[in-house]
Amino acid sequence: MSEFEEYIKLNYPRDYERQRRIYPDQSVEDLYSEDYKMWRHQQAKVDELQNRIDEALEDLEYPTAPWDETIASVVKVLRGDND
């Protein structure tokens, strides 16, 4: 079961069961297509933020510049200004 399906099942249990009973061969993503689009959009944002955090942690773990420059770099990465 996907994270999205778990979310729907947890937050809309009656509707989920009814939809699964009426449309047993359809995927949850198809049954809740608008919700799934929003889920994917939000997940993309979460993934981007996680990448920023990972990059900032790497800069802190293995600094290649003086400390003040490292901190400035980390702040820039976390703000998304590292382009």
C-alpha cells in the first residue's frame, strides 16, 4: 500500500471502504485523482526541502571553508539560494 493510499484510508475510512467496494479494480490514485495531484505536488516540495537539509548537513559535517563561510553557505542552501 502506498503512502498516499495509507493517508486516504486513515483520513477518509468510510469513503475509502465504499470506493474500494464500488470500484475494486481501480487504483486509489485514480479514485482520488485531484487529491493525488496535490499529494504529488506537496511531496515534491518535501523532497526539495529534504535535499536542502541533506546538503546543509554535508556542508557542516565536511566543511571545506573557514567556519564563517561554511555557516553562510549552509544558510544559503537552506534558503534555496544556492543556484
